[in-house]
Amino acid sequence: MRRHSAQLTHQPDVLPWLGANFWSRTGGPLMWRNYDPAIVRDELRVLAGHGLNTTRSFFYWPDFHPEPDRIDDELCARFEDFLDAHVETGMGTIPTFIVGHMSGENWDPVWRGGRDLYEDVWMVGRQAWFVSRMARRFKDHPAVTGWLITNEMPGYGRIYQVDPPSSDVVTAWAQAMCNAVRATGATQPVSLGDGAWGIEVTGRDNGFSLRETAEYVDFVGPHVYRSDTDRPRQHYRAAFECELASVTGQPVVLEEFGLSTDTVSAANAGVYYRQTLHNSLLGGATGWLAWNNTDYDDLWDQSPYDHHPFEMHFGITDATGAPKEPLRELAAFAGVLKAVDFPRCGRSDADAALVVPAFLERGYPYSRPADRPLIFTSLHQGYVTARAADLPVALTREADGLPGEASLYLLPATRQLTTRTRRELARRAAEGATVYLSFCSGEHPATRGPWFDDLDGLFGVESQLSYGVAEPIGDDVLEMTFTEDLGDLRAGEVLRFLVAGNEDSRAYLPVVPRAGRVVAVDAHGRPALIVNDTGAGRTVLATYPLEHMAARTARVNPEATHRLYAALAQVAGVRRPVTVADPHVSADVLVHTDGRRFVWLVSQSPEPLVVRPATEGKLHGLADGTPVEDVPLDAYGVAVLELR
């Protein structure tokens, strides 16, 4: 199966985009009122000196568009100087048009008067007029390398209203805005700046649909800030959201990510940047824009910093322009991109697929939006588990008919499937694939249990469920004892899993084996893992919600499910070109167009490690080409090597 890694190609001198969202330290969002050409140039030189090539810039809407039919020419002249400064430093920028939301506050032009941004025809016309005028004015400047329509429009349009705008309304608005750019003759790529916070990525319906707006945009830009209770899950969060955001096949640019150094130590800020950059690259991102370029200590009495004080310290430089740990990590990452010639690299193919249920993104009649968080978190945990097992996985969407063919299909803690998918998975198993599903009762009392037909037939069991009653897991630790070999898991071996969940989801599936054979039991002798040989392949059922339990447990990774995934990969004949015995270290491969292969080793260990990867070939250093066997890794460190 192909793993997504599409790249922009329009302006090679500033690609791939690697940079920062930019507000000068002279004013933050009010920088255009207090514009200082010398300071701006100093700020850009620091970024360029650390290998960055791009900024994302902002037309602060209340200032640039002070009246419905007037644009502030003086501020536009300052923006043109800002563009000239980019050319002087060898950088490009991505202007953002409708900037009415920023850093925890909404900022209206005085003339808006509460009009709806999506459905008031006059208001939509004023936005399109502004976009068109600004694009026409700056489209031929060599510093402009792309366009964004808004900044986080879901946080500006109707965030505090009970009902979000409908998808058809938002899509029509997006069409009008993107067409306003293209009607000027501008040729740079365009996207919405909405954060990819819509239903295909998050499961939340805010009116923005990547599928519906794909016709009008050229790339997708996730904004990733959510936190977790488990550090590896946190480190893989941006990567996982980039994987989900690739649903349209368009380039994925990690348009915003970062942290305030008011909330973490300096060292851990560097760790988060290192992990996010490298893991998102391995998750299909092909551009990166940090939030943001500088700190704002001198703006403490200016909104939004007076009421969101931590927003002062998201910078990759401090308020004097000195680099912070995040900028040092960006510089090191820039060096890796150059060393591997990243614009000519792509992800290796995968033999394993993580199945994304259609219920994440489709509102079937009488299905509940409240089910979607469970789907997201179980998939996220499954993705982290696959990384710990050095198992390259492609995401395949049930809503698209499971495109591609895999040797192994993973359905972590999956409760809901359509009848079509149930039959398709049975067909693929009969033709040689391995299909794994872990049972999950769901987190809500309504219609507990599996929401798909003939679980018994698919897995060769007879369910013993009682109607409407979850079968509680009484143990705090699930002990899964193998009664026969499965891959490298040997008979007699015991895997242990922390049990978690609420009164509905902390439940197992009681079954009697029929055609399926029990390969592992729990501490009470009940079937815990069943293999059902069917045709040339097999189905595998875990009677416990392994990934859901892990997803609801703090500081759990790496946990034992990675052993099961590795064993399933062996049974299915999945190719894993590089593996590391220590589950703290994940391994993956990028392939250059000339055939060279580059190996990433990413550690989730809080302590330094030395590992000896098992590989299809020999590892060599990037810088000098010397053979490498033992690879030292710093705490949460990354090593990139060539595989020959």
C-alpha cells in the first residue's frame, strides 16, 4: 500500500517549506502599526541563519481593511517592504488574508457589525474583495510562495454558536475565497488556514470538510496543539493527524505546531520539536511552520498577551532575537532534510493497513457523534503501537472502500463497521490477508457491543453476550497467556496489559470457540485471542479492547500490544526493512528517487540508549558513509542513517 508523501513543487528555492509563523516582536498582531524594517530584517536573518526558508505572514484584518471598501495603503507599503526583506534573506512567505482570530482572541473590523462570515452575502463579498485586492497587489512579488485564506476560521466564524455552519455553506465560502485569489492570475498554491480541524481528522463536524474543499485548495495544513497523558502518544500526535489529513492525497504542511516555554522546560521544548518534526515527516508531512518566530516580553500589557500571558513565549527565539531550543532543533532538522535531499524522497510502501472506520467522518442516521472520540483515540494508540513494533502502516479508509491491498489489516478497539466492510474484510482474509480486530463495547450505554453483523462467522466463535449488559473486566491487569506459538510469541509466554475504561468500555467479549482456535487465554482461562483460518488467510480476534485500554491510561507506552502487532506482522508475512528490539525505538525508511534508502531511528526513551538494528542490508553514516552497527541515541533522540 502507498503511504502518503505528496510534496509541493512550485518554487524549489524555498521548498520544502521549513519556517515559522511570523509576528515581529515590535507589535505581535499590531506589528504593522509599529513596523520597524531594521528589526524585521534582524528577525529574518536569525531564522535564515538557522536554515529556515519560509514564514507565514498575516494581514491583520482590522488594520488592513479599516472600511468595507478601503484597504490601508500605508500598511500595504510596509508589507511590501516586509516582502523585500524576505528576498534579501533568501526566504519566502505565505500571506494569510482574513486574520480575525489570533492567539486566544477574535478581532473584528469595526464595520463587521455582527454579520455572519459565511452566509451574509454582503459580508462574503467584502471578504472576497479584500482577498482579491491583496492577492492582485502582491502576487508578482518573488517572496510570495503561497497563500492562506484565513487563520483558524473555525475559531472565528461561529465557535461560540450552538450549531456550526453546514458543510455546503463553508465549502461555498471556501470556493469564493480561493476563486478570488486565482481570478487575479496568482499561481502560488492556496489553502484555507482552517487548521484541518474538520470531521475527517478530528471526528468533530465544524462545517470544514477536507473532502469537500479539496477541489479548491492545493495543500492541507493541520494545526496541532492538543495534549495527552502519555509522552509517546504526545510525540506522535502531529504525525497521526497528518496521516488523517492526507485523506485527499494532497500535500500536507504542518502549518502550526509548537509550545509556550512558560509551560515546559527549555530542554523539553527542544524534545517536543525534535519528536514532532521527525515523526510528522515519517507521517507524511512535507512542510513545517512553527508557532512562532519570537517571544513578546515587551507586549505584556497588550491583548492578547495581557489575558493569555503564556502566548508571549511561543517563540523559537526570545524577545531579544536569541535562539531557543526549538530553533536549534529546526536547524538540525534542516540539516537532515538537506543531507537526504528530501524533495526527492518519499515514504516506503507498507504491507500493513490501519483501518479508519467510516463512523469517524460520516453521520449515519442515529449514530452518535459521541462515539467518535473513542474511534480517534483507539486509532491514535494503534498508530503509536505500530511505531513501537517498527511496523510501517498505511491508513486505509472504510469510507473509500478500503483502497489498496495489504497483508495485514489492523482494526484497534473497533466497534462499528458497515456491512459492506465486514464482507470485504472476510473476502480479503480468504484471499490471504490477516485481519485483526480487538473487541470494544463502546463508551456509552446505548447499543453496547459490536455494531456490525456476524462477528461469530468472521472470527469462528459463538458470542456469549447478554443483551444490553457489558461483561466487566474485574482484573486491574489483563494477563494474556499464549497456549500456542504466534509469530515470535511462544506458547507459555505471558503479555500483561493495564485495564482501563469506563463502566461501558471496561468490558470483554465472552465467546466459545467454534471454527476459530484459541491461541491465548486470560488469567481465568477464558479465550483472549482467537485465530480463525479462512481460505488462504486468517482473522484474529482479541476479546479485550487492548488499544482502548491503553488509550485511557496515562504514561503507558510502550505497552505490550506492540508484541502482538509484531507477531501478527510475522504471521502475515509483512515486510519490516528495519527493526529494533527495544520498543522505545521506532524505525522507518524513506526512499530517494535514485534508489537510496534512509533509515530513521526515533527514541521514546527518557534515558540514552545504544541499539543494534536488524536490517535488510548495512547501515552507514550520512556524513562520512562509514559502516554502523551500534547506534547511540540520546534521550528522546533521533538518528538518520543510510541503508545499503
